[in-house]
Amino acid sequence: SQNYRSTQKILDAATSVISKNTLHPILSLWTENKGGQDIVIFSAESEHNEAEFIIQQIFEEMHKNNKLNFSDFAVLYRTNAQSRAIEETFLHNSIPYILVGGTRFYERREVKDVLAYLAFIANPKNKVAFKRLNKIGKKRFNLFLQYLEEFKQKNYIEEKNTIEIMDEVLSRTSYLALFDEKDPEDKGRIENIKELRSVAIEFPNLTQFLENVALVEQENSPTPLKASMPDRVSKEKVDAITLMTMHAAKGLEFRIVFIVGMEEGLFPHSQSMLDAGELEEERRLCYVGITRAKEKLYLTFAKRRLYFGQIVSNSVSRFIYELPEEVLKKNYIERYADEPSYL
């Protein structure tokens, strides 16, 4: 079947990955748009290094072609929780972005709830936090106040770090019981809370943690451009980089696309690995992601990343190994080594 949008190289990559699916074979794609730019594969040191690489490449691409705008670029990831590190790096570098079909990390309801608990511990006169905690429910608020009493008496602020305090609040209030793990949206909310633990690891001191969050929120708010967008971008074109999950990207296309977190456990998602049908679904999602790019595609992964409050070293996603051999050989960029480890 013909696909007019993407270059042949991008289509070959997509076909190469999807052809490993045996349950639902698909037709190979061709385009009038022959050749095209090579696919770039980048091995990052960490999730922040991955986001910095994206910024660096965007500026290089815009420098090479002054007709490119921020709105020609998209960053795709498998789960919403992955947006945190990218958002923070973009904000610190004043890079404009919009989230399609999602909410900015620090504006997500569950993230704001947990932050309200922590802000109230740091300052029980915090009226905004007080109002928010009351809304979560009386029973939970009372359980929380019991913990707060103990916290003050035992002087936990001196002994406990942010992540310990966060985990204790979650367990004492049984906040996570508000969510049903089987519901995909709720599962996403639980993942966002786990991802907040990553920030807690970086800022063990509660006050500094809250100051950092306030700083990010401040960077988040000055321009209307940074507001979250509805599911489909509105008629007025905003010049900003689009961030979204691969699910949200269906039907959209961009001149240049980055797919981040190309790692086993992230993409394919850990929960899909034991089930052949679900793994094929992940592969179809990868196919969707790849074919969002019209002119150039970047695939990135990190050797180590802070994810859900733990440092993990995932192996490279099988989807990268499923790309045509010549793509891998030429285009593997590793900041610190001449020779890619797996070739």
C-alpha cells in the first residue's frame, strides 16, 4: 500500500519492525519519496542526557534548515510518566512545548495531591495545600494529621529524607487505594506518583525538593503557550515542540520525530513481555511511532535512568535490533565511545 508521507528509509524501518509480527501480517509500504535521511540511534548516559541530546539536535536541525519551526518536531514516549524528565529539561532550557492528549507532569491531579501532603508537612499554614487535602477526603486527612503529629513529635524532618516521607504518607493515608490498577488511566496515575519518587531521589531534603518543584512550576506558567492542549491541537498554530505518548500520536505526523526510551521494559512495556498478543500490540505501536516521521527519525535510549525512583539499566529495545542492518551500522551515536557495543 502506498504511504505518501514518510521517506522510503523510514517506511523500510517501520516495515522491518512490524514484519516480526506473525499474528497479523501487513503489506509492505512504498512511497514516491525515495531515499531520505538516515535514522539516527543515540545511546544516552541518563534520562537528562537523552533530553539534552534532543534539544541539541533540534537546534542543529533548525540551524541547517531555517524553514524548520519548533512545531515541526515531536517527542514520543510509551507512557505518560516518561514526560517528566523531558519536560524538566525543556523548561530549564526555556524550550516551548505542548502536551497533546495529556497534562503537564506537575499539573496532574495525583501529582498535585501528593505534593500537597508534602507541602503541608513542611508548612502546616499552607492554605492551598490545606484546601486540596480536604478535597481528597476527611478520612484520609485525619489519617494524615495523625502522621503529622507523630512527625513533629519524633522530629522526622531531621531524620527522614523526601522519599521516606513520601512513601510513609502514601502508606499511612492509603492514597493509592483511590486507584484501580486494572484501569489503564488509574495505572497511569500510579505511574506518575512513582515517577515523583525520582524527583525525591534527586532532592533528599524536603525543603529543597519543594523549592525545586516550585521552580519548575514557575517556569511552567509564564506564557500561555505552555498550557496543556486539548486532545487535538487547536486551529491556531502554536510554535512549540509536541510531546505525547505513541497512543496519542495516531493520525498525527511531523517532519522530525524523536522516540525516547527505546529500552526493554519501557518499550516494549514490561507488562507486555509475557504475552505474544500484547507484544505484537507494542510492535504495532512502534510502527505507528516510526511512521509519524515524514523526513527524519531519531531513536534514543539511556544506559541508566532514574525511573519510578530507582536507577535502572535496561537493555536496548528489541525494536532497535529489528531495524534493517544498514541503519544500525552507520547511525549509532554514542557520546563516549567510537564503536557501538552490539555491532
